[in-house]
Amino acid sequence: MTLTFEDFLPGRFGTFGPRHVSRDEILEFAAEFDPQPMHLDEEAARKSMLKGLSASGWHLCSIMMRMLADGFIARTASLGSPGVNEVRWLAPLRPGDDLMLEVDVLEARPSRSRPETGIVTFKSTARNAAGEALCEMTSPIIVGRRAEAAG
Amino acid sequence: MRFFEDIKVGDRREIGSFTFTAADIKTFAAKFDPQRFHLDEEEGRKSLFGGLTASGWHVGSVFMKLSVADFQRQAKELAARGERVAVWGPSPGFRELRWIRPVLAGDTISFVGEVIAKRASESRPGWGILQGRNAGTNQRGEEVFSILATAFVPMRETT
């Protein structure tokens, strides 16, 4: 069954994963979108503030998007997102890490401009296998309401 | 890249442009954001967006790609003038990312950045924190993307 606005209540929505992240995909994403030495070159990465090879923060966010899509957005009446309130990159994503994604609903409110939809704001936290938080993302998604509620 | 002391609030810079092809949009979406309006032209036309639309994370990643190319251009310009090139630190994150309008297949987006705040870092002596408002505009002059980005930038005197 497709999830609608009414299915998103404040609190923990779910935990998704694990998603294994390989060295090859870190290098491939960095080569295309973020070719800084700390994401591409072991030696340069060791000397950087992050002290070792790490994934682009945009790669981590994109993987979190995929985990959200596979976790529930693909079966949600999603109409897209207007943006992201905040992303905090807290610790580096390393080659070989297995990510888990915790998803909380912070707020769910009906849209004033489009009464057949609502805006659900999620906080998603990506953690490595040791439980360390790597990234926190706060972002709204526009979700369709059940037909009877929209009238 | 420039040092913290050499950067002024109000400094503006053209970061670069990128044309999103249908193939680019689908390749990115298949890996990271497999929603129907990012994967299929017909589904895009039927959606709120009105056409095959790039994932917002694709637009953000292209903004990063153009920013890195611009960093490298600036580093070359500084080195050519015999000036020292600063190595910037990793970004702690961003705020207020806005996907204002859809980026449709064939759109060319041009990005511009402006420094809006700078301060010394409390946690990392010798480093400053810059905030920049960066915006992307399509070929029709419509703003499609905006982000308040943060970066750690080294100070000249301590490095």
C-alpha cells in the first residue's frame, strides 16, 4: 500500500540499511563530482584534516537519498522536496563502511497552498557500523494526502 | 585558494555552468534517487515538475563539481602570480539548500557564489569559517538552486 501524509507521525519512523560503501564507488563519485585530493588520493588524504581517504559529503548525502528511496519514499505518495534545511557532516565516511540510516519524523503539517498534500520534515542520521554519527540531514518532503482527507 | 585574511564579505565569483542531459539525469537517478520523475520523460511530464527532472542531489553534486574546478582555477592563478596557495579544510555542512525550480533535461545552470560572513574558528585555532550564499540560474534567468555553504579556511599567519 502506498504511504500517504497520514502515515507519518512525529517520532522514530524507521531504521534502514545496512548499505556497504566500497572504495571503488568512493573514488568513482569523487572523480566525477568532487575531485579533491582527500577523496581521491591515499597519501594526500592521510595528510588532510580527515586523516585518511573519505567519501565526498555529497556522495554520502546521495547514498542517504538512495537509502530513503529504498526504505520508504519509493512506496510513498512523494511529490518531491523543496530543499534541505540543514546537513551536518560530522565524521568521514570511509571505504568499506556499512551505513545504517535512522529516520525520525520531526513534523508533519498539511500544506496551505495545496490542501491535497502535506509537508513532512524528516531528520535522517547516517551511522557507521561502530554507531558513530557521520551525517545528520533535516529535510522536508511533500507527500500526498488520502483522498477523503483532502476534500 | 586564498587565505582567510584575503577574503572579504561581499566577494562574488562566477563558479561555472553545466548542461544537464537526459542521459546524465537518468544515470545519477538510477544510482541515487530512483524516483519516477527522475528516470522517465513521460513520468516527468505527468509530475508537478512538467518534464524529466534532475535529482536535487544531482544538482548539488554538480555545484560541488564546478566549485572544485573553480578552486583549481584559482589555485593556478595564485601560483602563476607567485603567491602562496591555501589548502582549505573540509566543510562541516550546509544550510538552507533550496530546490527552487526543477532542473529539466537540456537546462544549462550557471552558479555564482558570494561570501556573506567570516569569523575565526573557536574550535580550530589558525582557521576561519566562511559562509557563502551560492545560487544557480537557468538559461531563462530563473533561479533554480540556492545553498548557504560553510568552509574551513586557513589563516595566513599561522600556516
